[in-house]
Amino acid sequence: MTLSLSQASFDQKLVALHSSPYVPERLANFVATIARAQRIAAEDIKIRIPKQEASAEQHAQGMPLVVLAGVAWNKRDAEKLFKQLLAATAVPAGAEQDALAKAGELLAAAVKEGTLGVQDALVASAAQDRSFFVPWAEKLPEAPDLLPFLARNTLLPFFAAVAEGALARTKSPEPWMHGLCPVCGGVPVMGVLLGKEGMRKHTCSACHHTYRVPRLQCPFCLTEKPDGTVVYTAEEDKTYQLHVCDSCKGYMKLADLHDRDGAYVPLVDDVLSLVFDYKAAALGYSRPVSSLPGA
Ligand SMILES: [Zn+2]
Ligand SMILES: [Zn+2]
């Protein structure tokens, strides 16, 4: 859905990103560079769709269609994209280095020295092996999530192609009642409300599949409490909503595009709605995956 967005809508979204009063210019530039590189990489990805893991019956009961750890992405293309994303951490020539630039420099040096294998990081990301990233988080206290962020975003165009192929083969039940991504079992990172009735969709952090979900269900603990769901909106910016769950203390951010024009680009919308991450954290809520390298 995201990567196939028209160029005009995509460009318009980047204009919104660059003109947002809530997003520092540095972060806007970083995210825009990543979103652009992913789009270009997505243009010529050829990938074998792994065999389907779930029978139609198992899938209807919540089992994801494929296991991303089994996907064979093109190593050279993936490494190229990883290095492009890593290069986006640098500040413009002459500017003072910040935490992101320093962390990026350390990772680039580690890749060069061979102490960090790009493929190793990608494999760990695909397998959701968090232990691989722990020592790197310790080395980068000011940007602890940078490496998993880069690895996940490198794999994203490849996994988006896998999701598309898997869904061409098997239709997924709608709305999806099982929280995590129907294609790969990844955690949702961002959501959107669309159409007149405000149909709710969530986007997977790993494959960016965007799937229809129940209006008031928490995707993490599956609690469905129409009265207990608290929704926050901001006076300054009505484009986003924060949905929190008091059962598991998780939260989701939704772009509110119902009855309103506009494109939904999860990576960019996640950054545009940064204010809600601060609000959620201040209220004691958290989410399992972030689209921001240092958050
Ligand atoms: Zn997924
Ligand atoms: Zn919950």
C-alpha cells in the first residue's frame, strides 16, 4: 500500500513532513531520505515468496501466512540499501555532529572493520532476534534503536514484496481479529482511519501490510472494550489520534483520514505524530516497536 502510493501523493506527504512545526528539520530530512530510498529500492525487487505456513483454517484462526526469517532477499541489493540508510544518519558537510550522526559513524566504522556484519544484522532482524542488537544498543546509548531501525527498514521493501505475493495467493479474513500481522505475525506500528465510517487499518512494522481491524480492539492484548478505549486527539493537529489500552498499557497511533483527503505513509505519519508518542509515554503507555531510531 505505502510503497505503491502515487509519486504525487508521496511527494505531498514529504512536503507535509518538512513543513511540520512538530518535526525537527534534521529528523524530517532523515526520514524523507529513508522513505525515498525504500521507494526506489522497491521498484525492481524480485523475490521468491516462501511457502505458505498456515492452512486456510489455521490462518483463519490467526496463524500468519509466511515466516519472514525464511525469506531469501538479494544480499547485494539489501546491503546497498542498508548503506544508503546508514549514510542518511550523517549531518551535512560542515554541520556539527549530533547523536544520530555519531551513532551512524560508529556503525559505519564497524561495518568497514568487519565487526558488524550487515547480513547478520538483517538475519537477526528478520528472525526478530533482539539479543543480537543488545550489545549495539549498549555501544550507542544515545541512539540505542538505530541498528534495529536500519535493519528493519532495509528489509521492508523486500518484505513488502513478499506480503504482496503471499496475499495474491491467499486472501486474508477481514477484519482481522488477531492483532498481529496476518501475513507475517509482525507487530503493528501505525494505523489509519479511512472512508465515511472510519474503517480502521493497521500497518505491520515488518512487511508494511496494511490490514483491516476491528474499530475498538487493542492489537496487543486483543481486549475489545468500546467504553474503556481512551482516545486522545490534539487541539493543534486533528490529523492523528492516540488509542491507549488500559489492560496491557499499549498504544496505537492512527492517522485520521476519514472524511478527509490525504495520503497515508506509515513511516512518515509515525514521525508526524511524534507528539503523541511523548503524550503516551507521559501517561505510562508504551509500544513494542518504534519507527524512530532513538525513541
Ligand atoms: Zn507483516
Ligand atoms: Zn491491550
